[in-house]
Amino acid sequence: MKEIRLEPQAPLHNYVEIAVQDFPHGSEGEPRTRCKVTAEFAAFDVQQLQKRGLDYEAAIKYYESWLYEVIKMNLAQDWTCIGGWDEVMNIIKEKVAAYY
């Protein structure tokens, strides 16, 4: 299982860009940004989740699952996060909470 680190950029009102870094321990070289993922949480995005009947907790679980799957697709393998997950999810939780 690949180990990665997430590094969120400064969040904007309706999205945050997240750098996915592999080789976080530097064993195969310095950490490098493998890809970037944009998590969007504009009113329209959250309203789509609400229309599906998701409450706040379910919406956060959706974002967690979505983020894992998008990164997995980009890395073409399962992964585990050794840093930055809580920071990213705290940004998403704060922004999504504004709509509930």
C-alpha cells in the first residue's frame, strides 16, 4: 500500500486544492507532488448532496470516500495517508457545515 501525504493549499470560498505527495519519507528521493485534487464545496455541490438526502455527517462521509477514490484512481493503487488528512477534512467540514 502506497504511503502519501496530503498538503492543502489555502482554501477559497468554494473549493480547496490538495497536493498529493508520494515518497513522503524521502526514502526514494524527496517528497514530490504526484497530482492535485480539487475538492469543491460550493452551494450547488452541497445542494446536490442534500437532494440525495444526505445530512451533514453523510455528506462528510461522502467527501471522505470521494477523496480516497479519486486519489486511488490517480495513483492506480490503494494508499494510506501519513499526514495532512485531518487538515484537509477539517477544511471540508468547516465549509460544508455552512450549508447545514
